[in-house]
Amino acid sequence: MNMKHLATIGLCLFLICAHQAQSQSASQPDESAKLVKAAHGYYEGRSGPPDYARAFQLFQQAAQENSIEAKAWLGWMYLSGHGTAMDQTRGLTLLRGATASNNGVALRLMGVAYQNGLGVAQDYEQAKSYYERAISLKDANAHGRLATLYESGLGVPANRAMAIDLLYRGAEMGDDWSQVHLARIYDRASESPAGAPTDPPSPTGADPEITKDVALRFYVRAAESGNRVAEFRLGRMYELGKNVPQDYLQAFKYYRQSSRRGLPAAKVALGALYERGLGTEANYVDAYILYGLAARHDDASANQHLRSISRLMTPDQRQQAEAMIEKINQRRLANQQVQ
């Protein structure tokens, strides 16, 4: 074999290795992005009750793949004590490191830390600065966060029109947090149209029918993303016939979805439908179970409901319900230990 052939073979081997390295490098962002998406699902409770411990584990795995967003979320979880022991020094180190990379999520989370005085001295002007930097990087949720400053006049002059405009921008970018907050503004406005926002946003002079439509539209969009608060609000609207025709079947559907995602208030509302037989057959045992699960999450009204329904139940029914509550809680603890 002559030198020309050896050189050709060497070049081919080099190109193959380079292609493999490039493929591995390209696959790493995809893998870390999948881990971050899965972690968000557990953190937000998209398919069940929020599981911060599992979210923390997945963010750790993504951070090992050098995901800046995952490192930002780890910093936030150390700051807040979600899914891990609180360590604000470590949290700030991680979060500041991610902001140094000009990551939109990191900048927004740092803004939330300053707004709430979490690990840092509360500083609304700093919060505003971080939110604006995150917005410049197309972070959807930062619009909603900045809106809260303008809505309440925190570090800026109160400006309701600006708040609504920012919420619209975040909502149209698909941020369900902004969608819920925007819908809530219109939901309240429909109760007293004077001074309500219009569509497009304006601080005064709304048509009541428009406010109803906007509230319903954005609650539905947020619910489609798996937002449990939006599902609960839709359940309440259908139960009361507020801005929509009263429909207990729809109320039952949305309360059940929100309850399955772990919202205690939804468990109480769903329990009440079971207790009264609205949208479903009356079932005191199921109602008691839901009230009992909500009570273990310190829902203020759950214990009152438990006392009330207990008077309607037989001892066997109460025993059956208590056994099921214990079984559900034991299963949840077992799942956490496995993780």
C-alpha cells in the first residue's frame, strides 16, 4: 500500500470520527432539552400532582449535559427549597452563573428572586431590570412577571394598561401563567364592567360580553396546556354558570382534571359535586376521600366539609374512605422513595 492510499484512508477515518463527534454533540442538546421538558412537567404538575423531587433529579441530569436552563432551575430550587434542602448560597451561585450566560429563563428566575426577596434583598427595580432582559431574549413568562410589577405599582408607577399589554404578549407567546392571570383580570372585570379592560387592552370602557369571551378564551388555552389553576377556574365558571351556561358535567370534568394534578381547592370542589350528586352520581365515600386528601394539604375548607359529610355517612362508609385515603398516601410515599 503506497503513501497516497494511506493518506486517503487516514482522511476518511478523520472525516468519519469528525461526523460521529458532531452527531454526538448535536444529540446532547436534544437529550438535555428532553430532560428539561420532562422536569418542567413534574415541577408544574402537568400529568399529576407536582413532584419537585423528581423534577430536581431530572434538572440535575440535564445540568450534567451542560444545559444552562437546567442549571438555572437547580439554582431556583435550592433557593426555594423545592425538591431539595434549601441552600441559598448554592442556589445563588448556580443562578448567577446561568444569568452570566445571558439565558432568558435564568434572568427571569433571578427577577422573581429579587421581587420576592428570596436569597437576596427585595429589590423591585432589580426585578424589573432582570425581567426586561429576559423579555429581550423572548422569554414568554417574563412578560407576565413584569406585568405584576405594573399592576401593583411595585418599583414602577402603577399602570394597569401596561400590565394588561404585557400579559397579552406573554399569553400570545403561549405562556399559560400569563394566560391565567390575564383571564383572571377579565373574569373579575365581567362582574363589574365599569373600568374593565377592553380587547385590545385598555384600562376603561369594556363591553361586558368581550370581557366574558376573553376570560373564557384564555382559561381554555391555559387548561389545554395542563394548567391546573385554569382547569379549576373553568370548573367554577361552569358550576356557577358564570359567563357560560351552567353545566355541571363540564364543571365535573374540569374539577376532576385539576384535582388529578393535585390542586387541593379542586379536590374540595369535586368532592362537593360528589356529595350533592351534581354532574355525577352522589357518592359520599368519594366525596370524603377528596375532602380528606385536600385536608392533608391544609386546605382551609376541607375539614369543615369532612365534618359535614361525616354526619351523613355510616361507620362502614367512613372506614372505607379513611382506608382509601391512607392507601393513596402510602402509594405516594412509596413512589417518592423509589425515585
